[in-house]
Amino acid sequence: MRIIAAIQADLEATPLGTRSRLSEELRGIPVLRRTVERARAVSSIESAFVACPAGQYERCRRLLDGAGAEVRGHDAGAPPWAGLVRSARKWSLDAWRGGLGGTTVFDEYTDCRIIEGLARAAKADAVLVVAPGAVVFDPQLAERMIQRRISEGDEVRMTFATTPPGLSGILLDTSLLEELVRQNLPIGWLFGYQPDSPRKDPIFQECCVETPAAVRFAHGRLIADTERSMRRLAGLLSVHESPDAPTACAWLLDQGVSSIDPWPREVEIELTTDDPYPQAVLRPRGERVPSRGPLDIRILQRVAQEMAATDDSLIVLGGFGEPLRHPEFASILSELRWAGVFGVCVRTAGVDLTDTAIAAMIEHRVDVLNVLFDAWSPDLYQRLNDPGRELDRGLDSVRAALDRVCAMRADRRSPCPVVVPELTKARENVAELEAFYDGWLRSVGSVCIGAAGHFARQLDDHSVMKMAPRPRTACRRLGSRCLVLADGRVAACDQDFKGRHTVGNLNEQSLAEIWAAAAFCRLRDSHQRDEFDVTPLCAACDEWHRP
């Protein structure tokens, strides 16, 4: 069986929209060269190919001189789904799957048209696709994937392993690549749930090569394509020059509790507490939330500028009110994009989705439009969102607004915003969960199921069952995200909807100062010591395990 390795490289930009770092050095060796050397170490690979845009051929060839890879230029351009993948993957960069619409890390660096062309030219039976910045790619794990493919025969045309991004690639038969090209489908289609043709998840099939639990559950991007991942890789390589997957993942698990970046990865910003559904049953709204805002746009400008200092930063406009009701909503979107924030999401009830608001989100390239429904049927929608009185604008009107979003997006040939309807799973609506999930997946291609919570015993508990594992460990979010309230104060946690335990004030401090301030550090340190009564909210919380 003839197997080749294929690496798609671009020396200017990445599929995520970040600048390419392939020619930059990590411990004296250019990123792309490191990756090629790791791929060439797979014993069953007959040859390795690097495909780059035709205009970069000479630069790429010089960069890889003597590395043992054949460079091929192409003029394929971006695949038709490139813009969708870019927006859909932004909130799941540290995991191999879990992107909106079923997108995976393999969708980022696998253009089936290019890979199939390489396979055909090399007369290869299968191709091992490796991300170009995968400098700690594990050759032994790749060899296991190849041997699995050989031992299983033609019944298995794809093999992969569940690892953090960058530690393993994906092995694809040429015949499967040909089918994907013919049907114009991305790799993620092979992994996604299709409600009208359900199938067994590939991770439970022979095509998935087993990995140790520490590898499966480690979290962190190991592809050199963002500032954060470059820092992570530099740290890993400083202590392990040539790590295998278990070694890299043990290091990741240790870093997860001991390393805090200068800025949070994600910031949720509450623009106002004004809300169309003040009596909503499953989330704090109305009189349960102190009146705040509208947020001073100058605060947002400063936060956006700080967050944009890191090229994979995420901002969610949400909180405990309706962001579309901020009088300067369109200007806020403009400020976020002008500053250069990587990912932008708007979390809304959808009632205020006017054509003007929709046009602003498309113009300013909002990545995700997260719409809170909590029900599939009109009657339950009303009972959960505005109990006791007839809604002025019910479920049908919000659905119509989403139809307008999709129509305007298509008219302007924009892949974003990706529309993500959300249901907060609770006792009241669990019977509608399947209809909601399958219905919206058919309609818009993405859907989210959240879990009802009691917000650290501040609200009634509507959950179906307890999801928090035992024993309790440090809160996973204290080192990656925070919440900006509409009055400028910063809460360490989105359970603090009353703002009783804030850790700083953006009217007086920068975001970086608050992130590194004593109040925040004491909170993190207490959790590391298993002291969870540091605040009344922490003591009563069941949400500490959320990623």
C-alpha cells in the first residue's frame, strides 16, 4: 500500500485568519521544517509533499531545502467552505472537534481538492494529512494509524486519533478523497451528526485509534498558528525537545492549572440589562438582575484594544440583558473589528433582530449569532420566556427573523454570522430536546444544547440531573475568561449576575491589571488549594467543570 504525507502550507496567512508563522523559528528551526521532519519520521510513509500557493513556491522550497519533502505549487484558491470553517472553529481551537456545524481541526488544513490531486499525481493509495504547524506531531501514533488501516482492509478508509490539535493527523484513502471532492464536502462531514441519516460516531468505530485517557482529555492547541499556541509550543519544547503524544499531554495537563496568560482568552461583555423577556424562567433577567448600563462605549473600546493584543481572543456580547438594545450596537461591532478582535459572538433572544441589526452583523463580520430559544413549540416558548402574559413577538417572529438573517447573508455572499439556536435543557423542555436539535440542525446547520443551572443557589434549580463530576477540582474558567458587567465592573464568573463579588472596575483599571490583580489571583490560588468557600458563589457552584 503506497502512503504519502501531505502538508498544506501558506507562508502568508492561516485558514484561521491569523498570520502565518511557518517560516518563524522555534528553538532555531523554522516551524514548517520541524513539521516536515516529524512527518518524515513515520516509517511507513514513502514520500512527503508540501503544497503551497504557486507564488510562494521558491520561498517554500528554500525553507525546506534538504528536508526530504517535495514542494508543489497550486492555484486552487480557498475552498468554498473556508469562511464558514474560519468562523465555526474559533471557539474550539483547543480541541480536535466540537466546532460549530460539526467542524473539526481537520477542516482547517485539509482542502480535499489539493490533497486528492497530490494523491493522484503520486499514485498513492492513501494520504496522511498533517497540519503545517504541527511541530510536535507524533510519528509513532501516525504509524499506529497506518497499521490500523492496513490491518482493517478496505472497510476502513479513514483513520484518526483523539488528541489535542497538532499531535496527530488524519489518514484518508484516495478513493474517499475522490468522493469528498466529487460531492464538494469538507472532512467534518465525516464526523458530524446527520439527523436524516444517523450513524455511529466514528470515535466508536475501528477507524479511531485508541489513545490513553491523558491524551484524550488533554486540552490545548499544539499547532503553531496563533500567538498563544506559539507560546505554548515554545514552553513545551524548552523542556521536551522531541515529545511524543503522552509526554506532550502530560505537560498540557500540568500547564492547565499553573499557567495564566496576560489576558483572558474569552471575555463576555454585558452591554445592558434591558431585556425583552424580564420574566424568563431559565435565566436571570428583569428584577432578578440589578439595573446596569448601557455600557460606556469607551470601556468597550479599551477592552477591544487589549483583547486584540492576542490574535486568538474572543468576545461575546451577552451578559444578563439584550445586547441588541444598546443604542450604539452597530458602532460597538465596528469598534471590535477595527481593533482586530479575532472572534465575535452576539448572544440574543432574537426579538430585536431588525434588518438594521442584521445588516450591521454581516457588515462587521460577526462570527456567531447565538439565539436563545429554550423551546421548540410556540406554547412552551411562551411559558418559558414570558409566563403569565401573551408575547408581543413569539416564536414565529423570531424564526422569521432568522430566516431574514440567512437570506441577507446569502444575498451578500457572507458565510457569517453562523446562526446557532440554543436550548437550555431543563425539566420543563427536555421532551422537546430531540425535535429542537434535529429541527435546527436541518434548518441552519448548527445548534447548541446548554444545561440549566441554579447560578450558585441564587435561582431555582430546573436541571434534569446533576452534571458536575466528583471530586471537585479548581474552576476551569478562572484562568481563561471573565465577565464585564454593563456598569464597567468585572466579575470573575458568569454566575455572578448580581455583581456582588467583582474583582475590578474598568472605569479605574485596565483589563490586564484586573486579570492579574490580587483579587483574581487570590480566587485562583484558593481553588488550586481546594478551598472552594473563598466566595459564597464558589461554595454553592455546580458549574466549575465547564470548559
